[in-house]
Amino acid sequence: MTNSVPLITLNDGHTIPQLGFGVFKVDPTETTRIVSDALEVGYRHIDTAAIYGNEEGVGQALASSNIDRSELFITTKLWNDKQGTQSALDAFDESLEKLGLDYVDLYLIHWPAPANDKFVESWKTLEKIRESGRARSIGVSNFLVPQLERLLSETDVVPAVNQIELHPALQQAELTEFARANGIHIEAWGPLGQGKYPLLEEGVVTAAAEAHGKTPAQVIIRWHLQTGNIVFPKSNRRERMIENFDVFDFELSHTELATITALERGGRVGSHPNDVN
């Protein structure tokens, strides 16, 4: 099944599976079981973060899977209170140890935390981590255009990705267009709106689901994939993991894509990046 997941080439030449599995809010005591299930289903791209508190569980699942490391794509993230030079290096070392890995495929600054004004300093530290080979690619999360502009003007490496809240009600068009114009791929967190608005009950979504013999969630994941987003839905239930993975045997029409895109309404369901420090 993993052969059906498209690979996207990042601006540094490395590739990333376009569909992955996220562990945001996954109970640390359940993480090993849940990630093991995801790996058995066929997921090879796992997205975690230091603040989630479940890196150890992810690492245990990876170690027990017997899947060759070269087949896996593992992402983790630097939390706000660890931004800086030495603190970021220490935080990265801790994450690597908890994951039980020699390197991660992608390391992100989790939030810009603009009030702290350390994200440029932190990015320069990530550049050094990338040079060491312990992170194959580096990127950011929740960065807005002004923060990306600062990185582009004050540092040497263009972020490989920007992981942002993105779903039909909040598509952040200006931000995504700026990122793509500068070779930065978009990763969508909260791709199904986190259940905070009735996205899966929208008429255009249910109509597309009925037309293709799929679920509304599968339609939205397919919309992300065809739009070019990298996406990693989460679920604690194996049957839902299977459903979310089964999205490569149909294609939405141009009309279906357009009607889902027309659901944009600036409907942010998470925190604004300028407010998280």
C-alpha cells in the first residue's frame, strides 16, 4: 500500500511522502500501539513534536516495527521555550534520544513565537543541525509571511516546509502563495478542521463522497492531495487510519475541487501564530 503514496521533492532534494500520520494529542501511554497500527496500515511518514510528550512512544513503535529506517520519514519540532542557540541544540538532542534515532528527516520550529524574537537565531541553529546530517531537512510551522521574509533575508537556508493550519474553511491563500513562490512546501495541520465545524456535513463534500463511493473525510483528504498539500490526519482507531489511507483510487473533478475550495471563510479553529509565545 505504501507504494501508492506520492513522494514530493523538497527544495533540498529530499523527498517526503505526501500523506502521513500525525500524533498531536495522542496519549503518550497509547502512542506506541497507535503508531504501530499506523505503520502496519502502511503509513511511513510520522509527524510528532517535543511538546506532544509522545516522542518516546513513537520511537518505541519505530524500533519494534522492523521497517528499514530508509523507508521512514520522521518529523519532530522545537518548542517555543527552547528557542535560542544552545537551548535549541539541547532540545534537538533530547528529541533524537527519545525517538531513538540517529537523525530525523525533518525538524521544524514549532511556532515563530514573535514576542520572544528568537526564531531567526533558532533557525541559524537548525541550519547547523542540518549541516551535521542529524536532520535531513529543516522547516518551520505556523510562520506568517513577515516571519518567512525575515528568514529569507537574514539566513542562508530556505525552509523546506511551512506547516500551517489549513482546511477548506481556512486556506491562507496569501501565505501559501508566498511559500510556494519561494520553494517552500505547505503541510496542512488540522486538515479536517479538527471537528470544530461541520465540514464533513457540507453539501458539496457529501455530494462528492456519494459520487465516488467514499466518505466525506476521504474527500477532504483527497482535496488536500490534489491541491498539493502535504497532509497527516490523525486517529486513534485503526479502521479510521485505514479509511484515511484509502484515498488513491479516485480523483476529484475540477468542479468538485472548486466547490470545496469555495468553502473558504477565514474560519481559523486553532491559535493565531502571533498569539503563541
